[in-house]
Amino acid sequence: MKTCIACGMPMEDIADFAANDPSKDYCIYCSRPDGEMQSFEEKKESFTKFLVMTQGFDENVARKIAEGMMRKLPSWEKYFD
Amino acid sequence: MKVNTRKIQKLNTRKKIIETAYKVFSEKGFSVPSSIIAKEAGVSHGSIFAHFPTINDLLVSLLSDFGDKMGARLHVLAKKTDSVENLLKEHLKVLKEYETFYSRLISEINILPDEAKNTFAIIQSTVAFHFASVIECEIEKGTVKKLPIHMLFNTWLGLVHYYLLNKDFFSESNESVIERYSSELLSTYLNLIKNERRVYE
């Protein structure tokens, strides 16, 4: 099973893939409306917002957690060298 | 061939260390010395450091593995779920499976290094992701009260964690607190968050 290179989510169904395209390596939540993958900054902000919205974390703490998660994912490793 | 055998051996040792650490941490807590993990795993103390230069590296790898396993289980279960009730039932099933380790983790999380804390937050965000997608639909349908998602999520975790953290008060022996109280926890929480009159019945 593929996992999203930008957030680590397992992708099983076609609907999980960006633009319903199973050849893509990233998921629907990491893509822009046109199907392209979000940028580093866009992903960081969207994950931060997600943490605040679903778990109520402080925004700055949430941003640090988002960076910590992204550090371990293939798409974003290079941003932390 | 030789290289492959060595690589497999290396991976097996790593796996053995992580599995043993999972067991030892569950039983004795996260401040147990690495020498005990080495002894239990039947590997040399140096071997642990060859795989994990610091105890923090071991802890973070273990938590990531744990999070992947728990996340994958929940992901599969959540896909089949269209109601908050069924999702929370599945959440409790997964927690029951990992109850000893999970209870230890939530009781010691505040003394763990930041990286481990963040890994734990990421594990919870997988749960929160499935929770949010199901509960948003229920709020829209009018079956769940219109409350902030994070408060609905944190109230659920707060309730479950309270029982896990105070296991000694809620059970006498080694029985699973989740097993004993899951239906009461679930029905109470649902009564708190559900609208009295369902819109679509």
C-alpha cells in the first residue's frame, strides 16, 4: 500500500489519491484544487491549522509539531538540511 | 548474498530491540535503563547503541512504529464507519489492544523529551483526523451538538484517559479498564454530545 509522501497517510482507495489518480505519490489532502502538490509552506500551515482545529493546540506549538512531522517525510526532508 | 544476510540480521536485531523496549517500557516505564532492554532482548548493550545512538532515538523510533501500527488499524476501521458511535467503538478496540503501553505513555508523556511528545501528538492527530471527518458530518446532519471539534475530541480523550490513568481505582486486578467500562464511557459521551431530537430518524 502506498503512503502519501507529504503527510504519511495510507492511500488505499482511488479517492485517497490526489485528483483520484493512483499514480500520484501524494494524497487528496496534500494537493491543491488543480491536483498539484502543496508547497512546503502551504502544507506546514494547513497541518498547523488542522492541529489547532481538531485538538485545540496553541498555534505556535502546533507549528512546531507540524515541522517535526514534516521533517520525517520524503517530500520535505530537504527543507531541514 | 553475505551483505543481504547481514542486512536481514541487522533489521531483525532492530526489530527485536523495539519489540523488547515496547514490552519493558509498558511494564516498567520509560526511565528504565537501556542495559535492561539489552538484557531482555538478549543482545549486547553496545548493540542497542549501534542501532539507536541515544535512548531518545529508540523511544522516538518505537513511538513512530507504534503510531504507524495504531494509525493503520484505525484507518482501515474508520473507512467502514459512518457514525461517531461506530468510530469511537473502533477507537476503544484499538486502545484495548495497546492498553498497557498506551496507559504508560499517557501517564509519562510530560516527562518525555519534546521529540517523543511531538510524535505522540502526531499519533493523536491520526485519531483526530478520523474523528473530525465523521463528527463534522454528524453536526451537519444535526445529530451532534454544534460544539467546537477540538472540545468534542478533547472531552472524549479526557474521559477515556481519566479511566486509564486511574486504573487502580476502577479495577482490582489486571483486567482491562477499556473492556470493563467501554459501553458506559461510550453511552455517556454520546448522551452528552448528541442532540436530543435527531433530525433524520
